[in-house]
Amino acid sequence: MGNISELEVLLRPPAMDMPVYPPKAITLASGETMVVRQVAREEVPTLLEAIYPLLWVERDFYDIVAARLFGELLAYKRYRVKDEYVLVGLIDGVLAGMVNGRLVDEKTGMSYHTLTIRRGLRVGSHLFAAKMEYHIEHCQQEEVLIVAESPIGFRRWMIEYPLEKKFEVQHEMGGVPSWLLPKDVYYAAKPRLVAGHRPISDELMKSSATIILPEEETVVRQVAGEKEEQQ
Amino acid sequence: MKPVYIAGAGMTQFGRSEWTLMQLASVASLAALHHANLGDIRVDGVVVANMGAARVNRQTALGSALVDQLALYPATAESVENGPASGASAVKIGVQAIASGMADVVLVTGVERMRVVNGLEGTDFVASLSHPEAEYIYGVTLPALAGMFARLFMDKFGVERKHLAMVAIKNHENAAKNPYAHIQQTVTMEGILTLPEAAVNNPPIAEPLHMFDCCPVSDGAASLVLVSEDVAAKLGGPKVRVAGIGQATDTHAVHEREDPTDLKSVRIAAKTAFDRAGLKPQDVDVVELHDAFTILEIAESEASGFFPRGEGHKALERGETRLDGALPINPSGGLKAKGHPVGATGVAQLVELVWQLRGECDARQVKDAKVAYACNFGGFGNNVVASVLQREA
Amino acid sequence: MSGKVYGMKCNSCGTVSYPKHAVCPDCRNERFEEVAIGGEGKVLTYTDVYALAIEYETRYLRLAIVELDDGIRVTGQLLDDEPKLGMRVKTILGTVRQSGETAIQGLQFVSV
């Protein structure tokens, strides 16, 4: 941490020791390989750049997801959130999606957001599952608190896993009653929802060392699910 | 009956659209009208095919609305709702108008904008075509009917999941060559079936059918300009004739069919269409089938008369239905990858075939195609329209 | 439990149809008597369907077509953890769909 002022120390939330998410490789339906790995604070500005144009996409609540994710990532970069982590999915180094969350305490994790850029290949499902894997298997937590901001997310996570109600806890995402993924439910769902293999080759490691952003237009088009019309 | 020709064909990109229903319909219609290059020849009638607008878009009387968009008054106008067979039904009605001498030029446009609701509501709206008391109340959806059909069909004829995957791989590959296709992403056998990751990449939708066995939910529109022989002669250019259309129905509840694996309505519709055309399945060069589910491409390829019963998957395995095979099926990518805006589909199948017969399909062009066939499969096979098109010199 | 499931028996040729039609599919007669549908039979085909209407708050539904011993076929929900083609089942009546406040009754199948 080096030289930080006493006041800054007070402003930063206390931090717990967090294990690094060991990178993994997943072969997608297209045959392409997606590397899932954790990002460092220095990489956050690159992700912010990818999110920025989505702040105005109303469809499927992407605007609110993007705005909150932007704030969460900024808070992570500038030490204004407790124990946050960010995972990305990269295909040939190109950003396909990202997920984030934080540790509430040793026992409980909190899932923040899932943003898919490359559509149609279950990238979002793979990344969400990687996030649960991180909380339960790598951080050895007992449970993860989850909410959804879009109907798609609701159906996917709440019913697919399936999650349990923990409505007495307000989630940080707007105080919405929380849902819960307990450890045993995670392990029961793991075979059909968590994929990939480790360790990844040096070659893959190298090709995913730097995050390459798709063009802004491509991001908006893919996320909003639109393509240029032609006649 | 007087002969009927297709002078123009156009469509929008399929996928998810921000355009309104009428914008989609107008763009496809104008593309077809420009393709036909009618000059000062008047459009006598408009037929619009659509399934869900009353429920999903809160709009009715689409025929009149499209006439207004295109300022074609006082042309006649009709709307056709006939489930997933709406598209080819509308074409049939347009063909009848010209064949009877009541019209010389009819514009037929199929349109659907269903991505405006979430997937669950979309699934439920399509499910409303099932039998209300004997099927729908049990939670039956179209994937459910397809899943039960697939289980029985696969068990009976030794079709395996790898065959279904072959349909998906082929049609995704074709769609990647079609700029109008919803999905332009190829898939691999490893990624959707054989690797451990496939369990997550390709989750079950209605066992034994998985995600990559099912078509996407799409917005889009497709349009054809039908003309009489006189008008076709005036226009000059390539002549594509509607050689024959056949249609047949079957029981509403799938369980009432004597043999639920027998697509009787497809058999009858295809035979009628071929008889009217004076042609045989062996004469066909290019085919568009209604592969809302991969299993249907295999089953329809048999019921339409291209392969003996139980042999469709073997022809597929031998590569005969690939773009470079002896009988290319779904060069457009099919519903599976081109997309399935329900009411537009039957029209879009014929748009592809018109382009194929005119040699306008670039990378996915089937060489020297002269005779083409389409099967538009409505309900779960309780209303099927088959069409045969023929290129004349 | 009310709301048995009914088919119709043709007054002329005796053919039982399910679901009901306005005209006998066999002899075109237009007079019928209602008959309750159910009993034992075998599973003709089944599926686990995950693409469901929003009313179902479950991951999937197991649906089947069953051929009853009297030759009538029915579609319904299969309540069995080890489904197989051809397995013997019997029909029971249960809630098959929740439509607002109304619990809709229909055919379910359990193994015998």
C-alpha cells in the first residue's frame, strides 16, 4: 500500500485476505476458448471504457446495470468498497463479459453484476457460475447473496440454481430483498452450470494478459441485441 | 387457374429490432417492390401475415395499416393469422387472388415483432396455439411438443443427438453466409455436444432437445410481389413461377394422431403441391424446411418425399443436405439460425427460394437451381403449407 | 376433488374421443355422452420441458403422452423420477396449472 495518509486509511474500508481466482479456460459452443480470470485494479479503466457507452441503453435495464457497475469498479480502483473482485471473460484477449461482487464477511459473499458483451454463447452463464465458484470454492464461503435487476437475470439465476429467499436482508443493489445461494445448492448445481479446466496453457495466459476492447459500436450493438438493418 | 409469378422478394435483417411492427413491414415491402421494379403498375391487393400483434404489439388489422404506410389505397387489404403457417397461408391467398383473375399484382408481407416481450411471455404466446383443454393447461409449449415428438421419433428410427447437432452446425454455417440471418455464429460438435463444457453451453430446453436444437425468437419481416402472367411479361427479367401450393391440416391435440411420429399433414401438403406443379421431389434443387427444432428438419425432409421414412438422418450424415450436397436444405440458415419471426417465416422461406432461383444468393448460392420447395409447418403440424417454385427461362 | 377430465362417446358408433369435438371424427354423428377419461396405461413419450410459461416457478415440467389401456391417448404431467418409454402408469387428478387465483385440475401420471 506504500505511502498513504492517515486520513486515507480511515476512508478505506478494512480489507480481508482474498485468494486470487485461478484462471480457467472454457471451450464455448463456437469452439472458441474463453479465458476467465481476475482483473487487477490497474485494468479497471479499460473496463470502464467498455461500460461507458451502455449507460444509455434502456433495454433490459442495461443502463442501470452499467451505471452501477461503473460505480462499483471505480470504487474498487479507488479503494472505496470492501473486498471487491472483478472477473472477466476473454476470447483471444477480447472482452466478452465481466462479473463482480464482494465479500461481506468470511462466511457471506455478495454478488454484484453480470455484464455480457458477446451474446448467444452463454458467456453470462459461464461468468456468473465462475463468480459463484470463486465465493464458494476459492473463498470458502457458506453462501452468496444475489438479486437481479432484469427479468432475464431473475429467471436465469433464481430458477436455474435454484436460489432460496433471504428477504430479511436488503441487498446493496437498491435494497431489494435478497436471494441466497447456499453452498450445498451450489455443489448440487455445479455439474450443469460450472465448466472449464485448469491450469491454462502459457500461450492462453499470454493471449489474455491484456484486455482488448471490442469497438464501442460493436459493444452497444451486441449488448442491445441489435444489428444494423440492411435492405 | 391462371399462372402466378413472383416478381420481387425482400426482407429485413432478422434479429432483435427497435423498429415498430409497421416499420419492419414497410421496409420489407419496399425492398420487394423495388426488387420487382413495377414502374407505374399498380398494386391491387395487400395480404399481411402475422401471429402475435394483437397480443404482443396491441395492433390489429395489419393489412389496412400496411396499405396506409405504403399509400397504396384503394388496394384491397387482408390480414392472415394462421399460427406459424401464417406466412405461406398469406402467400396462398395472394396466389388465389391472381389465379382467379381478381387481381394482377398482390403484395404479401409477413411480419412479427415478438422481442418486445420477454422470452417467457413469448413462449407462452406461441403455446396458445396448442389445444386449450387437452394440452395448454398442462404447461405444454411448442418446445414441449417438439421434445415429445423427438423422443419418440429418435427411438423409432435410431436418430441420435449427434444428428440433431449436425442440423444445427450445418444451418449455423449457412446462416453465417446470409447477411439477413439473426445468428451469424458457427457452432462446433465439440462445443455443443461432446466436450464436458457442452453441458453448460447447450442446456436442455425440452429433453432430448437442447438450446442449439431450438430456433431463436426473432423480429423481422419478409415480402413478396406476386403478379399475373401479363404483368410478368411486361416486367421482363427472371421469371419465377409459383408452380404449386398444397395445404393440409391434422388433429389439434398431437396425442390424437394415430402415429404421432408421422407428419401426415406435411405428406399431404407436399404431395398436393408437387401434383399441382406436375413435378416430383426428385426434380427439386433447393429446399427450405421449417426447422423451428432440429428434429423437424429431419422429419420434414422425409415427409416431404425427399428421403424414405427413417432415412433423413442418414442423408444428413452423408452430407447430402449441405450447401454443396445433392439436395441443399435450408441454405438460408433455416429458422434455426436465420431466425423465426413467426408470421414472417413462411414468406421468408419463399424469399430465399426466389433469390436462389434468380441466382442472387452470393456465398450461399445453390448452383443452377431451377426448382425449389418450402415447407411452412404450423401448429405442431396441424396446419402445413408446402410450396413448389420453378424458374422459367 | 371436482373437475374430472371428460371425453366424449359417440351415440352412434361408440367411438370415444379426447379431447371433445363437435362432430364424431369417425362417423360424423353430432350426439354424444360425456365419459370420464382415466385409468391405467403406458407412457408413449415424455419430455422434461424447461421453456415454460411464467406461471410455473419451477426449473422444468415433466410432460408425457400416455396411451390408456382402452386405447385413448392423453397428454398430462408425469410425476415420476425415473421416466421410461413404455412404463406403466395410472392417472390421478391434480393441480396442473395456477391461473391467477384458480388452480386448474387435470391429469397427472404416477407409476403403478
